[in-house]
Amino acid sequence: KRAPAWLKVEDGKFAIVPEAAATVHRIYRMAIDGKGIGAIVRAFNAEGVPSLAKRDYWYNSYVLKILSNPAVYGEYQPFKGHGWK
């Protein structure tokens, strides 16, 4: 039922949210170009880039979460039930 901010679930399948995916792409491009997390956050907040989180602004830990999230490159880790079985 939950999906990363750049995806949505439609008819039981993941679909890309184009604006959010473009933002994630930009975060990676900026990081590859040598920008640090703080610089990315400052740029996005200064430009008024809509946050993918449920806040009105960008913050360091959320950009770090995106940069370290394996779902960005397509890894899927399903979660079923509780416990260690």
C-alpha cells in the first residue's frame, strides 16, 4: 500500500509520478556533479521546489534518505507479517 514518493499505486501496479521522479533525478544529478546534501537542500528551498515529504520545505535527512534508498534503482523489498519467520 505504500510506495516511494516518486511512485504511486494504480490498479495494483506501480506508476511513476513524473514531477516527483524528475526531482529525484535532479537530486542524483546534483550529487553526481559534486553538490552536497546541504547545497541541494538550500537550492531546492531557495527555488521553491515542492518537497516530496509531507512538509513545506526540504531538509537534509530526507535528501539523504532519497540518495540512499535502493528503491530508486528498482530494488523492491516486500514486507509480510510480523516476526522472524
